[in-house]
Amino acid sequence: MAEDFSKNLIKEYKYWQIYINANQSYLGRCVVWCKRTDALDLTDATPEEQQELFLVLRELREASKKVFQPDWFNYLFLGNVMPHLHGHFLPRYEKLKAFMGINFIDELYGHYPNDNDDYTVAVPQEVLHAMKDRLTEALK
């Protein structure tokens, strides 16, 4: 990662890292990042990385259920902007959700998520860190 995202690290595994995404267009949005630098595409994942990835996603899903109570989950492995093996974990909400006084509305619930660059929800750092801390605790 060119930018230093270390302050957003939620949990580290042998092959993967989970980061809270600064763009909270979907409450609890995270990035799952492959630690191997030469991994570009999902099909580049070794059998060990594949196995751990499913563990990571399962644990993150369960932690998100505890913290945010989403109605559904989307997993996106696109690589269009950042040519490195990573995935976007998007909790989805049928109804408005509030977190620390901020309302989050998933206007496209039940449809493909909005991944346009102009669809960005920046939250105050203390809110982002609270999300990160609660997910970190739920992942223990």
C-alpha cells in the first residue's frame, strides 16, 4: 500500500490484514489485504492464502454482526484502482443505521453497491477509530 494505513489496522493474520476503510459509505466497510506483495489477483492466492481468506471473512462477518447488526454482506475483489490482491468487505443495511450520532443510509440495499469515487462518506477520526476498536474487540 502506497499510503500508510497502519493506523487503520484491525487485525493481522499470517497471510492477510484487515483494515477499517476511511470511506464509510457502508457502515463497517473494511479492506482485507493480502500481505504477499506479488499477489495481484484473487486467483493468485495460494491454497494456504485461500483457506485463511475464508477464515478471515467469516470472522469479520461475525464481528460485524456483533458490532453493527447488518442485514447482508458484499465481498468485492476488483483490483481496478489498486493492482494488488485485496477485497472490500461491505456490510449492507436495509434500513437507516446510526453509529455514534451519524446516520448511515444504504440507498442501494438489495442491489450492486455504489463504488463510484464520488460516493465517499468520511467520518470524524474518533468515529473511525471507535469502529476499528469495536471490530478489533469483537475479533478477539
